[in-house]
Amino acid sequence: MQKTVCDVLIIGGGPAGSVCAMTAKMNFPDKEVLVVREQELQMVPCAIPYIFSQTLGSVENNLVSCAPAQKFGISTMIGKVESVDTDKKIAYMDEYEIFFDKLVFATGSKPFVHPTLRESLNLKGVFTVPKNVPYIREMKEYTDTKNRVVVVGTGFIGIEMAMEFAENGKEVTLVGRSRHILKGSFDSEVAAMAEEIIKSANINYIGGEGVDKILENNGVVCGIKLQSGAIIDTDIVVLATGFKANTDLAEKANMKFGHYGGIWVDEYMRTENRDIFAVGDCAMRRHFITKQQSKVMLASTSSAEGRVAGSSLYGVKYLKHFSGTIAIFSTVIGDMAFASAGITCEEAKEGHADVVVGAFEGMNRHPAAIPDAQKQYVKLVAMRNGGQIIGGQIVGGQEAGEMINLIGAMIESGMTIYQAMTMQVATQPKLTAAPTMYPLTIAATMIAQEISKGCTLQ
């Protein structure tokens, strides 16, 4: 058994682990940072759906190597850590013992499949969407030879998989338990806009229906049976039904866990053992607004956690701590971008929060005759008392992806709608909406008017 010594051991090379390693090296350049990852090449997780259409077209076009880490002076080992002794500070691999001073769990997440459907994973033609290069390559090769696809799950991955399969000429059915797609990220009227685009792409959308059983013929999938009893014939079933924390290694090490199964951490991503950290999807998360434990899994949140942990390994270097996930999302459906941050209006009402909403639809260019101009819908959610912005949603062109980041910054900084009303923005006819009708300021102004009236805009 070979022995290796490092100051900081990071187990996992996804977004959280990679960012944590780089941040650690920048903050503590004299420390030896070692990342252990299971694969030499890894995929960009959010880009996996685009492998199944002409957007990327292959796994090879979605690969990231270890090279960037090496440029920072970070060491990398390819392999699997089998167990960790947190008292002795030793990680065990098949051929190595790694002695460390600080340890970071960054083991990510793995697909979640409901217990009633898990046996179907043994059938040929039934797939999940793991962040695994050989698996996705095999899935791509198999699906290229088939025509009929059922995607189960109406979250971001499910929607994007369905759209990419449809773009590739396949006959696609999308099935979800919730009444609307993208539940929890968008209010009903915004989700309905996305559903219209899905239907226009010739996708058969079935909402409010669960899958009772996956049907097979000689070990090969041939259809699904819905809870209503309806049967849909298919050659492929993709179970895009969410992810769960990958904590097998942490469980062996007897770590403490949170409500949704993530490793318990404080706001600096420290576990109960101050020499052990956890970042990314394997770590427990709190909601930025409610402070309740959250099961949101996002690369952007994971990257933020990696920066917090990487700068806090040897004491709290910056007073700025990680205050929780704001659940900030963006996707493209058809030629429209859909983006969301913070709490939706429906979620706020369910939590009995006293909120006011402002929504505005305009154009993303000025004048509207500018080529490529599109409609742009912006919705803000703010607290009635004080006007603090706690949520926002955007439907529009590609700029929505960056505009939602601005709303995210507003939420994190505690900006109010009164500050947003007088926010100074750069505008240009070919790039943005008009300064006189800038959607964020107009939506904020509408909220201010409603607060002054003492009523909630519906």
C-alpha cells in the first residue's frame, strides 16, 4: 500500500470540488491540495441533454479534463476513495493511503428513482441521467437507434431531454406528476408559457399523472402504464426524476446528516469536525429566504459553496458567509429563455408570507422593429413590509440568463423595490429594453404602487 501525504484532500472533481480546490490554492498557496476524482474526463452536468441532439451531438463535445487544476498547482489522482478514517485522518483507496490535514467531501449527487420503478432499471432501454461518461455514451448510442421516447419527470433535465429528443426527430411523450412543468421554480402562468412551447414542438405532454409501471417484453422496455390505466408504447424510457445526495462514503465515516440526506454543515461548509468540510450536492443546504433545509441542487450553488469552503479551511478568512441557496435557475425552451430566482408568488402564499407582486411585459430591444427583438416578461416578488425583493421570474431572449443573475444579486443583497426603482442601467437599442420601460424598474414601480394602495396585485 503506497502512502501519500497532502494538506487538503478533496474527494470529488465536479463543480464544487474543482472550485474548492482552486480557491484553497489561491488562499493558501503553500498548502498541498489533492483532488481525487473517479474519472479523468468529466462532463458538464447541465449540458448532458444537449448531447442527444445536434446542439452537441456527442459525449466528446461535453468533456472537461483535469488540466485547469494542474495549472493552479493542484494535484489530481484518478480513482475511488473506499473509506475514510476521520480520527486518524487517512483516506483509503485500493492502492493508496492518503494522509491529510483537512478533508472536503465533494461527492455530488446521483439519480433518484422512486422505489416502485427501481426494478425497471434492469430493463434494456430504461435510463436515468447520471453524470457518468461511459453510461451517457452508451445511452446516446442506444437512443440513436430508436424513435419513440418517454421522458418521466418535468424538472429542468426532463424538459431539456424531451426538447432535445424532439429536435432530433423522435416521437416524444413527457410525463409528470405535477399539474405544471418546472414546479416550484415558476408560477403557474409562467409554466403555462413553457408548456405551450413544448406542445408546439410536437411533444405529447401528460401532466398530473404518475407512472404506475414500466412494461417490458423479454427484458426490453416496450411501454409505460399510467396511474389512470392508460398505456403508452415506447422504445425508450428516461427517468429524469431528480437527484439525491451521494453520501455513501460519508455514511461509512459516520458523518452527521441533514433533513434531505445531505451532510450536515454550518454556514462556512464545516461539519461537526472543524477539519472536515462538505460542498456541493452531497452537502445539506438551507434556503436563503426561509432558512429551512432545501433539496435544491445547482452547479451555481455548488460553486459558491466551494469558494466558501476553500477560503475557510484554516480559519474564517472572510466574514462573508454562505447564507443559503436562492434557487436560481435558467433554461431554454424552444427559442425562449425561462429564468427564476428566489421564491415564487405561489410558494410565498403557501408559506403565508405577506408579499406583493409586480409583472411587466415589454420588448427586449428598442424600438420593437430592431431585428431579433422578442417579448420580455418580468415578474418580481417583494415583501409588503419594507419592499425587500425575494423572488423574480423572466421569460424572454438570451439576455434573461444574465438578467436573472441581477435579480439574484438583488435578493442576496437585500435590495428593496424602492432601490430598484432608481437603479441606473446601461441600455442600448440592439442589446436591451428601453431605459424608459426597463422591465425590472417597471415591475418594481408597480409593486410600490400596490403597496401604497394597501392591496396585493394578483
